[in-house]
Amino acid sequence: MITIMHMSISKLFQDARDTGLAPGETLFVAGDEVTGIFMVRSGRVHLQRHTTHGAHMVLQNAGPGVVVAEASAYSSRYHCDAVAAEESVVAGMPKERFLSALADEPALAESWSALLARSVQAARLRSEIRSMPRVADRLDAWLGEGNALPERGRWQEAAAELGVTREALYRELARRRVKP
Amino acid sequence: MITIMHMSISKLFQDARDTGLAPGETLFVAGDEVTGIFMVRSGRVHLQRHTTHGAHMVLQNAGPGVVVAEASAYSSRYHCDAVAAEESVVAGMPKERFLSALADEPALAESWSALLARSVQAARLRSEIRSMPRVADRLDAWLGEGNALPERGRWQEAAAELGVTREALYRELARRRVKP
DNA sequence: CGGCGTTTTGAGAGAGCTCAACATCGGTGG
DNA sequence: CCACCGATGTTGAGCTCTCTCAAAACGCCG
């Protein structure tokens, strides 16, 4: 069932305009007007917000088939930044066209609602993970949710997603290597 | 506009069945089958999950007019517990009836999607708050978001919502009383 | 080889968590 | 009215853990 729902939203983006993104390239930043809705075709796009002193926190990790910043469809301006974590391609379509398509097709609207509902659960899970004080607990909960540690050279991204400093994650990983 | 969207979902619950909840009474627990959708009429219902050693964490603070566990509409079973934080009344309607009403009325479906979108933003904000290491920062961010400290006798609830221990919140409040 | 970014490791300080004692308040029942 | 009781608020001391600053060791690529 989930696959079917996923398919119908994907189909809506079939004839959308594709754009390539280089690693680190930004799709939009907080404050920008919301004119389009984007779906990741390949690669990975991070929805993030800046904290104090330059550090950034990941609020959504959008892989292939995932809509970036779903919640912005009903806002006039973005609340976060979106940047490509790697070489990516995103499909974009005008917000008005997207919303009218939902209004015309009830089945599509239901798929969209179900997708938003899963985003709510994902975001709540993230907040649950981040309220754990110990890095070890956060990592366990994150790994237990189907997430996997990225390849070497990208561990910092995992740290940002867990809401901890790089050093703290490195130490935890070292601790696990010697004493699992 | 927000008010209008809010109204239409509320109207859907006009002829729903009301149930009273005593303080501390549970509406449902994690694992229960999702048979109905609930909206808070009066009082306050907390959506929460148990952590280790009995402490609980608030994932949603549903006041009057707010739908409890919106994300569960597309799940077969609940992922969290819902308990009344105070004397409350909730309106419940069968899940099938709720979903078919959305399918029949496009305007209603759009309101529902917009409501889910706001829940996503709220949950993301919560995760942002909880990834702050200092209690003072969490409290500031929480207060800056329209939240207010509850009356005396319910400060622990605020602590649960901020994801900190009671003592930590008490100390921070004491710190602010003497040196604002 | 020489940068540049990532990974590793060290040391110190800060802040929350835990356990614990005690005060305060509200309600109950003798 | 007062003693008792439970829950909430308050404060203290110690521990643990992360954060911060800092300095290396790798690893990759021009």
C-alpha cells in the first residue's frame, strides 16, 4: 500500500523540470518565497537550520523519491535551508500546479496526506532521539530505525543528524570498535 | 486563512461522540489498534512515549481544537500513548468515516493536509529545541514560540516538554527569578 | 610533495543527571 | 483544628558526559 501511495505522488512529478545540484549547492534558503515543490530524483538533499556559531542541524534527510520540505507547501516562505549533501538531481514543479493537482484528484490528496503523516512520525522520532543525553543512546536509536552509518569521509553528516559534535561521535565509534 | 482551515476540520467533528477524561486518564496506548480519530474539545491531551526508567517525553501537546496523533490516521497501530494532562473532553469518530469524508470533500482534504504540514513544522521545531544542550536555550526557544510557562503546580509538564529533568528546570527558573 | 579536509586523541571546563535531603502546599480524616 | 500524607517545589553534592579548544595522524588529490 505504501508503495502505491508513493507511486502516485511520484507520477505527479513525471513531467516536472529536473535540475542538477552539485555537492554543497543550495536549493533554497530560509526566507525565500515558496514558489515550487521539489522531489529528489537522485542523490540526497538536507533540510537544515543554522544554530548559533555556524553549526547546522539536519531536520530532514531527503533521498530519492522524497519530497523536500513538504510542510512548506502551505507556507509562503521557507523556514529552513535546503542543500545538496552530494551530487543530486531534483524535480521541481510550481506550487500552484501541485496544489491544484491535489484538489482535482482525491486519491492523490490522500497519498499526499499519508506522506505528510509519515513525515510527522519521522520528525517526532527525531525529536525523541535528540532528547537523549548520551551519544550512545542516540546512535542506537538511530541505527535501530533503519538508518545506517555513511561511508568513511561522511561521518560528520551523521553527527549533524544526531545533533552531536563530530568529536563526540568519533569517540563513540572508537569505543564501539574496540569493545562491542 | 488558518482559521478557515481550522474551522472546516472542526466542523467535521461537530456530530462526533464526546468522551470525558479525568486527569491522568489514558485515551490510548502504544500498540493499540487505530480505530478512531480524536480531537480535543476542552482541556489538554499529551501524546507521549516512555523512555528508559519510567520517565516520559511529550511529543505533542494537544489543546482545544487540535487533533491528537494526526499521523496515526494512516497507521494501523499507535506508536505513542495519549493521556489527559487535565480534565478534558475529546470528540472521536471512526477512522473510516474520517478518511471517507476527506475523500469526498477536496476542501476538507486540503485543510487536513495543511494541518499535517503544521504538525511537521511543530515537530521539527521541537527537535530543534531538544538538540540544544543548555536548558536556558531550550526554555528561551520554547517561550519564544508562543508557549507560556504553566501555572505553579504544573512545571514538571513543561520540563517533560523541554526534555529535561524537573530539577534542571527548577534551577533555571530560580536563576531567572533572582537575575533576569 | 604540499595543501585540505576528515579522523583521532588529549585535557579542561562546564552543565546536566542522579541521588538525597528538606521545605511547601493542598487535601483527608481523626 | 490539627496530624498526616502525597505531590510539588527547592537546594546541595558528586559523577558523568558532552562541549570546547587544541594538536596531531591520516587520506586524498592536484
